[in-house]
Amino acid sequence: MLTIKKQLQFFSQIFLLSMRFIKLDGLRGIFSLMIVLYHYLQEFLPIYFYRFFIIRESYAFVDFFFVLSGFVISHNYNQIGSREQFFTYVKKRFIRLYPLLFYTVMIYFLFRLLALNLFPDVIDSSVSFDAMLIKTLDALLFTNSTVILGGENGGMNSPSWSISAEMITYILFGLVVGLTGEKKIVKSVIFGLVIGFASIILIYEGSLFKMSDYGYLRSFISFLMGYFVWKLNPKKIKIKKNLELLFPLIIILMLYFLHNYKNTDLKFYFEFLVPPVFAMFIYFLLVSKGLLTSMLESKPIQYLGKISYSIYLNHFLILMILPKASFILLKLENSNANQLLILIFTMILIIIYSHVTHQIIELRGGRFLKRILLKS
């Protein structure tokens, strides 16, 4: 039995840790917007903006999401003691992911179906109706980060491959935690072996940054890095406030090397630095309190973090429509000034639309599934 003093210490640590998660949520919002910029169409951006190395390598921030997810899930579900607890855990993860996934995939499918018949010259119409159905099914079944339904097709609404990868990783994590019980060393060894085997396969396949075919292996590596961040978290360290500013510089350097060495024999070294760098970033950010923390804990950044999942799954469709509608259908002059104006308008629209889907689809859809799947 814990003494009252130890119980108070325990709950105070949990409270402080939950406070530290706030800054991490802020990062979700910033990095989700960076992925929006990465996917923005080249023909509607000033060339100097499009080719900026940070934007061109922003796909790597998906790995940050995996690492952060691994840390948070490890913190909340580090003990799964029975079959019932395992299925409850899987249901909760499904409830969190599926309402918005289903909505965005079906909206994207309907849009592509309409575009196939109404705007074949504006939207790529090379994908057949049958292929569209397979891509939709692939996304809805959480299989579009695997080769089960074709691998290369990517699933409907391209960013959804990472949701498939995350769900598969949730299941792997839950199984290992449930089967190993209190055997912490065994658990860590298994997760270490998974990271090792996944790395070997991805090196053989040619890149860490796989998506629609072996994307789940990419998720395994980064997510389980997040588990080891959680394992190390209780250790007390102190970081001077000014050192926080080194973290963004390290990430910028990492993106710079990714950009400049992607076509060389050294690319593997820089690719496989990405998950450990993000893991280190999260670890040190948890115990620091400086200028960066203050920015991440501000209300606007926290707001972006809250709707980041909606930003991530909504943006691809809006990027497919708005810039093309502005410059092709409305025949707006494709000048640098107009491109930047439409970019700003597009980003604002994505944020507003994501606020709506967060409230209506994520929250209400989640409550609806809870009543069905978690009724006692």
C-alpha cells in the first residue's frame, strides 16, 4: 500500500506530466500545417517558396506524429491485464480515429466521382471507378499502409495511409503489452527487435519514408521510439531555458541534410536519424520551460493542436479544389502575389473547416461510437 504522502507525490507527478503534454499538442498543430504546405501544388506556389528545403522535407513530420503517439499511448496504456482490457483499448483507439477517417474518405470519394464526370480536364480522371472503390475500401479497412489491397494505390484521401499505419501499430503495441504483463525487460527487448527488423526491411525496400506499401513499418519504428521516450521520462533532468532554442535548429539541420543528401549513398543515415531526433526533441521538451514552451502553450497554437487531426485529413481535398478553382476555373492571373494570396486564403479555409469537422465529426462521432461500442 502507498502512503498518503507517496500517493500525493504520484498524483502531482501525473498532473505535472499532463501539463507538459500541452506543449506537445501545440507541436501537432504547427507540424500539421507544415504537411499542408508540403502537399500544396507546385504550379500554384512561387518557385522559391515551393523549393524551400523545410517545406520539401516536411513529410518527415508524419514521423513526429508517430513518435508522439507512441509516447502518449505508452503513458496511458502501459498495462493491459486481460483480454477485455485489450479489446476496450482497441475500441477506444478505433473510436478516436474512425469517425473523421470515414467522413474524409467518403467525401473525397464523392468528390472524385463527381470530378470524373464533370471536370475531367481539371482533376486527374485516369483512375477508373473500380480502382476508386478499391482505394476507398483500402482506407476504410485500415489496410492502405500495407500491400493487402495493392500497396501502391495508397487508399482514398492519400494522407489516410498514416491512420492505417497507426491503427496497425496500436494493435501490435496492445498485444505485446498484454502478453508480456509485468515483464518490462521482455517488453523492451521485443519492441527493440521490432524496430530492428522493420529498419532492415525498409533499408532493403530503399527508404524509411514508405507510405502506402510498407508504411506500417515506418510507424512501428517511430511509434516505438515514443515508447522508449516514455520509459526514460521519469528520470529527472534539468534543461536551461535558452537551450530550448536549439531544438528547432536541430530539426532544421536534419531537414537540410535530408534535402541535400536524398540522392546519395548517405540518405539512409539521415533518414534513420529522423525518429531518434524527434524522440530526443520530445524528451527534452517535456522537462524544459522556456520561450519555445511559452509559444507552444499559447491559445492560438493550442487551438491548432486541438484540430490538428482534422487539418491533417481535411487538407488534401481542399488543396485539390481551391487553388485549381481559383487559377483554372476562375482564370485568376497566376502571379506570385496572387499565388501567395490564395495560399493564405486556403490555409485559413482549412483551419475553419477543420474546426467544424472537429466539433461535428470527431467529437460527436466519437460520442456516438462510444455509446455503441463501450456500453457496459
